[in-house]
Amino acid sequence: MIIGIGAGNPDLMTVQAIAALGRVDVFFIPDKGAEKSELRELRLDICRRFLEDRTPRFVDMTMPKRARPGAKDYDGVVDDWHDRIAEAYADLFARELKDGQCGGLLVWGDPALYDSTLRIVERLKATLPDLDYEVVPGISSPQLLAARHRIPLNRIGAPLLITPARRLANGIPDGVDDVVVVLDGEHTYRRTDGEAFDIYWGANLGLPDEILISGKLADVRAEIDAAREQARAAKGWVMDTYLLRRRKI
Ligand SMILES: C[S@@+](CC[C@H](N)C(=O)[O-])C[C@H]1O[C@@H](n2cnc3c(N)ncnc32)[C@H](O)[C@@H]1O
């Protein structure tokens, strides 16, 4: 069972996701190191809160580390990393799940958006051909961003681009007016034309230290920089997502 748990606040768990938790015998909880331990705790809190008197088992999964991709071999590095994660899951499932038992993977936000769990589980079918699974959707970070800023993500009848920041290294393509940026380790909003775009920025959405800033990019860029650095300094990491919306002239 692959369960989307929403992008922060446990209140974002859907009724379907809560029901799915109740069918899991063994949860596999990824351990991504100290920095991400708050996210690990949040997954466990969700289980404690919604499982009531059920007592499934929890098994830690040490995530294999990704090699540092060079400029050109990004896909190859990710492919190799996914293979190693799939192998680790195959071993764990074989060891920890008895016949007929249900394993559970809790995926941050929605499993279909910038998360590789579904791709990795698909690979597992090569070694575990009888593996069957369900996917439960969750509230993703772009959805949460939009709700917190009280904005629609797209304009009427217009397309919306959702992209990791690294794909904007050469700027926002002509003809793209609304872009949701995720996975930004590079402060991409700093390199974007501050007069041409508004920004709706959200950090640690749904968590107690959530920050929201919006406005003309040129006006709020320094404020975002400072808030981002402060949030990162406070606990060693920050997750941010933002919409860049081309201003109408
Ligand atoms: C690997 S992607 C996972 C996306 C997730 N599956 C979803 O549906 O939101 C991680 C990126 O999502 C964004 N993100 C996830 N949770 C967030 C949150 N609570 N606040 C702000 N951004 C978040 C950040 O851009 C982060 O770098």
C-alpha cells in the first residue's frame, strides 16, 4: 500500500488514507539521516494519531545514498540509485512480510508528484512478480501552497508548468506564464526577472514553522532570501515551493 500523507500537517490526511493505514501490517519507514528526522517523526506521529489501538510493526529502511550527478549523467545516477533502493525494499519485504501481509509506504505529499516510490515499486515487480499494490493520493505541496496563499495555480484556460528548479537554469521559457517550482536548492527566484514576475512563496508548508511571502518578485526577493536562510539555519534544512506568475503589463 502506497499512501500519500499530505505535505506537512497531519490534518491533511484524507479519509481514504486513514482507512488505508488501518490495513497495513508492517510500515517501512525510510531513514534519511539526522537532517530529515523531523519528517520521519511526522510519519510516525501520523500513524500514532490515526491508528488508535491497532499495533502494526514499524521497520526502518536505511535509504541508499545517491551518487553526486555530474552535469551530464543525471539520469544514469538516478537510475542506479533507484535500482539500489528497489533491491533494499525487495530484501526487506522478503524478510519482514509474511504471506498475505500488507506492507505500507508513507509518501510525503502525493505519490504521483516528484516522488519516485511508484517507479521503484514498479521495478520491484521484476524480483517480486506477485507483488500487488494500491496507491492512495495525498495533498501535494503545490496544492497546499495555493490554498495557503488563497490563489488558483492556473489562469483561466491557461496551462501550468510544475518543474524542479534545475530545469529553469536557463530562465523561464517564453510563453510560460505560470510556473510552480519545487526542489530548489539554487535560489532560482534570484535569477528570475523581478519586474516581470510575481511570486507566491511557501516554506515548510503545513508545519509549525510555515512561512508565506508573496508580492512582486523584485520587492520581496530579499525578504524571501532572509526568511529562507533563517529557516534553514534553525533546523539545518528548509523545504520551499513557489509559484512564479508573469505580471500583466
Ligand atoms: C521530492 S519533492 C516531493 C513532493 C511531494 N510528493 C508533494 O506531493 O508535494 C520535495 C519538494 O516538494 C516541495 N515540498 C514538499 N513539502 C513541502 C512543504 N511542506 N513546504 C514547502 N515545500 C514542500 C519542496 O519543493 C521539496 O523540495
